[in-house]
Amino acid sequence: MSTSTLVRPREGRMIGGVCAGLGRRYNVSATKVRVIFLLSCLLPGPQFLVYLALWALMPAEHRGIPAW
């Protein structure tokens, strides 16, 4: 199931749902996105900070259930 918006899904999360959301958005397996992210962490760069920023900026998926 593919959606056109970039959101963190409620199901299929491991930590924050960023990789699952990216996989769903671009019609790629969430596992592949996670493996690519882990491999990219071996290289120098701000990958972990980008993940944290996406976690903070990507909206969570809403199901129409009120949050009491």
C-alpha cells in the first residue's frame, strides 16, 4: 500500500517510524531502508542527526481516533 504523503505510520515502526514512512512513501521495503540507513552510518556524516530531524518533522499517521 503506497501513499503520496510522507508520514510516520502507526504500524511497522521499529523506533520512530522514519524508515517505515520513507519506505511506504517511495514504495520500498522498510527493511531495505533500515539496512541502507545502518550502512550509511558507517560513513562519516550527519546521518543520525538527519534521522532525528525527520523523526521530529515528519507528522504521525492519524487514523481518526481521538487522542484522549
